[in-house]
Amino acid sequence: MIRLLNIVRDDECITCDFVPEDAETAGEMSVDLKTGEAQYTVPEGYEWCKSHVSRAIRTLQELACEEKVPQKKTIMWY
């Protein structure tokens, strides 16, 4: 599970706070809307969660295409 908080989109990028499951602190994530390039930091101790990061990036790219972007989003999978 991943929580994306404080999601904000402008003309150039979409950004959010990135919280992997059980993390007490957030990392940051942004995706450039023109190039698709993503930049992120993960909370200390969560460097192993590369699959979480991939899912979060993909979700941000999808949200960027929506007319109204939510302020938060929870991503869950089995």
C-alpha cells in the first residue's frame, strides 16, 4: 500500500508526498508532465520499495490526465 498526499498539479509537473505502507514519515515525488521524468525521495529505511515507487509514478501520470486531481490517493494491490 502507498499513500499519496498533498497532490498538486501545475502546467509543468505533478507532485506529492509519498508514504509507503507502515512508514511514519513521507518522501517526496514529482513527475515532469512534458518529459515523464520522475524524481523522488523515499523515507529513511524504505530504500527497498522500488516497486512502490513505480506504482506511485504510474498513478501520478494517470492522475495528471484527469480534469480534477484529488489531494490524496491510496494505492493498494494484492
